[in-house]
Amino acid sequence: MVAATADRAQLALGMVAGEASGDLLAGALLEGLVARVARLDAAGIGGPAMARSGFDAWWSIDALSVNGYLEVLREYPRLRRMRDTLARRLLEWRPDVFVGVDAPDFNLDLEARLRARGIRVAHFIGPSVWAWRRERLEKIRRSVDRMLLVFPFEEVIYRDAGIPATYVGHPLADAIPPRVDAAAARCALGLPADGVVVALLPGSRRSEVEHLAPAFLATAAWMHERRAGLHFVLPAASEPLFERIRELVRLARLPDDLALTLCSGRSHDVLAATDTVLVASGTATLEAALFRRPMAIAYRMSWVSYRIMRRMAYLPYVGLPNILAGEFVVPEFLQAQVRPEEMGPALLRQIDDDAHREAIVARFGALHDALRLGCAERAAQAVLEVAGG
């Protein structure tokens, strides 16, 4: 429960966010609602960013951190039991509005059940129907009263499909300043003030880390052999992942003189401090772009999951910065391409080629400007409109 001076007396809000990035997005929305609602009761599935606004997490966000078709199939019985229990609890509570944050495979079915029983529903972060699985639009139409969209080009897609939608901007664009103090970030992380820093971000889910961290560490070794003085930094998204990454570092048998700093959390400090980034495809690529950092994007999953996803894809890109730009501003390495010999040269070019690096930074600056609209306030207003019918 959160008290605040606001223009609505009270709001009961059910929410589900599905991973670390969803927690950040939901946290921004809750901050916007705290400023508008005198008494906010919010509960469901969430993480630490949501908890800072008084969210009551009935389940931890880690319970939904699963990706890839095979991985989801293995976890499906547990996820279905959890969703059924959550639906019963929400129907007993009957909040004024339910907001599903991303996680469409979990949230859309839940939202359809709640909406059919008279609970109004908003969905924050539209599924990537512009990239793949456009057939989801029919399911979305049945499941939600309003879509809250974070990319400007999405609005016309949903409205053409007869789905009420509002572009609210992206909360990360509001949270990340146009200019950051790299020297202060390096000092805070204990990194050298001079020299080149390369960030390694292998993902926020354990399955991503298992697939990508060994290749990212091998790429660091490859670059170290060819360029003296590089310093690498790898932030883990959670304490359990930090321990697993420490183990993977030991197994990697890196050169004794390779400079590598591990930290738990603090990914924004890392992005502020770094010169270039090797990053798993996902929200972290957008964060790196908003910090205006050149990057190489990588992704690897089970062969079956990859083949299924590629058959359904509409776009040649997987990284959000490239999707938003409509071209390959930064390189992408998928599946068998996730190799030091492929990724290392791309990162070294971004370090060495000033004109190439500056062109990337300029594109990312324009992207930041387009997404910075005051998302928390816009999204909160849209949720209140949905709750009020």
C-alpha cells in the first residue's frame, strides 16, 4: 500500500511482469501511478523495481524467467499451475484493473480469463507482432481493453487491427540521461580511469547465460590476445547468476593477465563506463543504445527453438536498435556465428574506427530523442482511463 497526494482516491491493481526488463518497465508505471493515486494497492508477480513502489509480490519475477520453445515446454506444467492459482486469486480480489507487462505467452491467456469475468485489462509492451507471429493480434483483441506501446510505429498496427492502443514512449529513454559521466561510473565500479573498457552482457536469464557466457568470455580472451590493455566488465543480473558466472569464468581458463571485473547488478553503471558492448539480444540492447554505446548483438538458443522462431520471423534483424533503425546499424551474430573469430573483429572495429563509432553514436542519439516522452506519466494516465471504464 502506498499513500500519495493525487487525483484519484484509490486503485486496486493486479500486475504480472515476466523478467528483469519487465520489472523495470512495471516499476516505472507504478511510479507514475503513485503520483496519481492516494491509495494504491498493487499485487501479483513482480520484482525489486516494482517493490520499491509498494508492490506486493505473490510470486517472484524469477518464476517466469524462461525463454525458448523447448525451455517453456519443460516448464509448462509448473507455469500453468501458477497461472491458474493466480487467476483464482485475482478473481477473488477483483482489482479495478489488471496490467500484464510483456510476457505475452503467460499474460494473454490470463488477461482473457480476467476480462471475460469483467475485470478491465491493459497490456504494457505489445508483443512483437511486427517481427513475428502476427496471428496473435486476434488473441490480443479478445484479451485486452488497451495496449500501451513503447515504440511509435506500433500504434498504427494495433489500431488497424481494431485494438485500442496508446503510444506512451519508453521508460528507459526517460530513465537514462542523454549524457552520462563515464569517469564517475568507472570510479564507482573500480575500473581504470584510462584505457578501453568492454562490457559483456550475456543476458538476464540463466538459459541465456548458459548459452552465451562461455562464448562471450572466449571472445574476451580472443580480443586480449590481439590488443593489450583492454579491461572487460561483466554484470550479472542477479545474485544466483553472479555465482554461476563466477563458476563459468573459472571453467573458461582465461589468461592470467586478462583484466575482468565481475559485479552483481549495476548494468547501467557498466554501460555508462564502457566503450563498446557485447550483448545478448533483448532489452539490454536498447539500454546500450540509449547509453549511446556501440555494440555487437549475439543470441544463441536450442536449435529447435531457433528454427521455429526463424520460420515465423518477418524481419532480417533481431536486435531492437536495428529494428528501430530499419537497418543493421550494429552487427548481429546468431547461433553458429556466436564465435570469438566473428564477434571479436566487430568489437575491435568499433574501438579503432572513430568515424564508424561516431556514426553509431549519432544514430542512437536520435533514437533516444524519439523515445523520451515521459512514459511513466503517459502510461499511468492510460491505466487510470482503463480502470475508469
